[in-house]
Amino acid sequence: MIQFIQNLFRSKATAPAAWQSVVLTPAQARRHARWVEQHVFLNWLEPYFKAYHLHKIGAGGRRGFQVQPLLEAGREGALFFYDASIGPGNFRHFYEHLGERLLGMGYHRGCADQCTRRKQHLVETTLKQLFKPNPTDCPDTGDCNQRFGLVTIDLIAVNGEPLFIRIASNAVRQPGFTPAASFEELLRELLAAPAPTAATQALIPEYYQRF
């Protein structure tokens, strides 16, 4: 899987990517609001959080949800791979909800965009949300509180099939900003949640295919 992803991003696109703003239709917004109200997200918050920490300590296996730390200079992050037990509809809802949870952590959404790239016989679609910390000062220092820095949440699909959600943070290192909290702390606040109940697990098929 990792080799496939590396080859995917190394492939030369046959046409330049054009980013477009993403806005949910009224029907999508209503369906997503219902998904959130029913707490369907609990089926994946705690399991992905657990999978991330199992991988960090070298205990991750081939079974269960797969998480891979992001290996890029200058920013921290992780890839949360799609699992067939989730369904593409739920995975898109989950992507949208992660952004909503970040809004409740002192952030505002800078953009929500989409682009499609054609690479040989593959079509790669990227949904991207960029979040910036709200401009509030730290009472202790007077510096702007950057919280976890700039945060991006991406959903990558290939030929229409979800591949992974990427969460990454990039600290602002200019004067006048507080030090950024760690990516570990970001994930703890974003993903730590109670385990799903039998009732929330039973809702997975309802949203499995359609967003």
C-alpha cells in the first residue's frame, strides 16, 4: 500500500490540476447533519486513535484500521487509510466531521477545495480543508495563540474509491506566535472519544454507500 501511494504521487500528471471550491448541496448538508446527530462518527474516532498509537509503538498489524505517520520535512501528520468496513459514504461524512470538530477547537476554515488529476490510467481526486487558528492572544505572553499551527485535512480517492484521510499540522515559526502544541496533542483532542455502542454500529449500513 505504501509503495502504491509513493508511486501515485511520483507519477506525472497529464494535465494541470484545477482547484475548485466545495460546497455541500442542501440534501447533502441535511443528510450529514443527521449522521452527526446520530453520532455515527463514534464508530471510527476511537478505533483510529487506537490504531495510530499501536503503530507508534510498533504494535500495528495487518488487521484492523491502518494508520501511517506522515514522513515530510517541516510538518507532522498521519494517513488514516480507508477500510472497506466503513463504506465510501461514511468515510466522506467522517472527513467532513473531522473538520467540524476542528472548528470547535478554536479554528476557522480557510478553504474547502477539490481537484482532480489524471495520471496515466488513474484519476486522483483530492478534497482539501485548510484550518487557521482564530486570532486570539495568549494571556500569559500576549503572542497570538497558534494552538496546533496550520492544520490541513485531506481526503484522497483514486478512480472514485477512497484511499486515505491525511491530517497534518504545520507550526508557524515567526515571532509573535506562541509555540505550537504537538501533533500528538492535536490527535488526542480531535479523536479521543467513547467507543461506539451497538446502536451506533447498527447505523453504519444506512450511510455506507451514499454521501
